[in-house]
Amino acid sequence: MLNQKNKKVVSKILKIVGVIVVIVILWWALYALEVLPAGFTPFASVGYQAVFLTNGQVYFGHLYWQNHQYPVLRDVFYLQVTQPPQPIRAGETPPTNINLVKLGGELHGPTDEMLINRDTVLFIETLKSDSRVVSAIEQLKGAQQ
């Protein structure tokens, strides 16, 4: 049988467990309703992802809220293809120059974050840590420091 002292200890433990359960339920409800603050993103994917859109554009970055209507992509990079304006001879293929660009330096000055309408996503790939894109991202980041 429990004496008075043991009843108080059990009561305290039950209160603590109850508070923890309420916090967990509240946290999951806020997550499901997408009302957590923008900086609170515990469900980031590991590594970099490539997000392929219906308009043909591909963005690379860390994807958050992947299963929601507006997933968030942070630390965003994209490919920019340029061709020199010089004329080419018949039968020659014009040389192309592909650059990896960090989002944020454009004329309109976007932040380094994109909300992507889920309806425009064709597919998402997780990049290997030794992929050429991830290596290029790491080189760009190293050059900026």
C-alpha cells in the first residue's frame, strides 16, 4: 500500500507525464495545421534535394514540409544555361555554358527561401553527397566564406 509520501511522488510523476503528453499533442496539431513559425522546421530532409517543376526548372536545396501544399526550399541553387551570342556555322552545335547560381543575387532580390506550390512539382530527388551538384554547391559556399 502507498503511504502519503509515495502518493505525492506518484502524483507528481503523473502530472509531469500529462504535461508532456499535452505538449506533444499540441506540437503535432500545430505541425499538421502548418501554423508553426517559419524558422521552426524540424522536418528538413537530410542532404540536398533536386525539385523538378512542371515549367522545366530545377531547384536544389534543403526541402522542408515536403508533404504539405507549399513545401519550403531553403539554401536554394539553380542551373543557368547560357549560350555565347557568336554566330555558328551550319552543322555546328553552339557551345553551352552551365552555371550553378545561388538564389538571392537576382535583380528583384529574393530571399534564400522558396515556397513551392505542390501542384507544380513533377518529382523530387535526394542528391548523393558526392554528386557533382552537391560538390559545386560546397565549392560555392567555400568561396563565399
